[in-house]
Amino acid sequence: MGVLKGKTALVTGGSRGIGRAVAERLARDGALVAVAYGSNAAAAKETVEAIGAAGGRAFAIAAELDVPGGAQALWEAYAAHPLATEGVDILVNNAGGATFAGIGSTDEETYDRTHALNAKAPFFVIQHGLARLRDGGRIVNVTGTPDIALPAILATIMAKGAVNALTVSLAAELAPRNITVNSVGPGIVETDLNAAWLADPAARAHAASRSVFDRLGTPEEVADVVAFLASPDSRWVTGQHLAVTGGLQLSLL
């Protein structure tokens, strides 16, 4: 603990899965963590309590990011919390979700909803947060692996790719403020969001085989990479996309 002492982080989708692992890791490194969640207040409370039990500091804030005005509401909720600091040093855009539908079965409503959470929300969370983000800060976008063909979640992977593009351009724009902007793309990670289809032994074995390590990833393994990008050690890394997939691409060669 200590590398992030005195820093404040905000993690969207921070109550479950990868987001929770990121929140816990940043708190363990010394940051005060705002755990942003959409609707599961119980999970957010549990995450905050777990961080506190481990000696860290955290608080929960609620905002639905897939609705108009959601990003602005997020920062308003942050500002209203008594534990909030005036400035934020680390912003992790982790909130997201997968819509399982190919191009033939994706209607406009599904498409718009998918892009609202996975692409539009990070854009406006950053936009509304820039005035509060301190110079020398860190933005980390948790996206996906759009360089791999994933037709079953086509609208989702398209939205994730948009945020990878945002990452590159934003890194150039924010360089004068010494703010780094990077993205990470998790592979197949064992979270509660994947629990239903991974419960099938055949599906689980197939998913594990996609990695050269022949296993699924863990939220903590993704969080470790996010923690590096949030730390002072990553000061010379910006505009980059790190594939945190356990060699998923290699297994497809």
C-alpha cells in the first residue's frame, strides 16, 4: 500500500466483477475510491465495506449511465458526497455490458441501448469530469478486443472499439495537462455476468481453450493492469490499448 496514497479514484461499474476488483486494488494501493454503480446498491455497499475491512477508504455513488444526463448525474452525486475530494486523480471507465445478438437480430433500440452504456457513457463521463480531473491524472477505459471477430456481440464490440479510438485521440488532447489516457481489453474473465454460460462445462472448456494458458482470466488479473496504468510508473504510457486476454489472440493464429 502507498503508491496511490493521497490520490482519489472514481471507478464506474465499481460494485461487481472487474470494477470491484479494480476498486479494491486501487484502495489497497492507497487511493480513496468512489465506487460508482447503476442500480445494485447492496453490491456497492458490500464493496465499500470490503475495502474498509482491508484498511482502505471508499464510498459509493449511484447514477444510471445509460440514460440521457447520466454522466452529469454521476459527477453531481460525487460532488454531493461528504467524503468526496475537490479533485480526482484517476478515472476508470469500467461500466459496460454485452448484448448477445448478431447483425440480423439487433434492432435499433438494442443498438442504441448498447452504445449508450458502452460508448456514449465513457465519452460524457470524461467530458463532465475533466474540470475535476487533476493535471497529471490518469484515465483508464476498460473496453474489449475489437480486433477479434466476435459476431455474437457485434453491437457491443463495435461500441468498445469506439472507446479505443476515443482513447488515442484523447491522449493527444490531454497531453499538455500531463494526463495519460489508456485502455485495457479483458479477454474471457470469470465474473457473475458470465456465470450463466460458463456454468455449462462444454462452454467453459471452450472459453478456457481460447487462452494460450488454457484457463479463464480473473477480475484481479485485469485490475492489476489497470493499477499499473493508474500508477506513477505508467507516466510514459499513453494512447495505448493493452490486451489483457491471457494470449487470446495467439490462440486464434
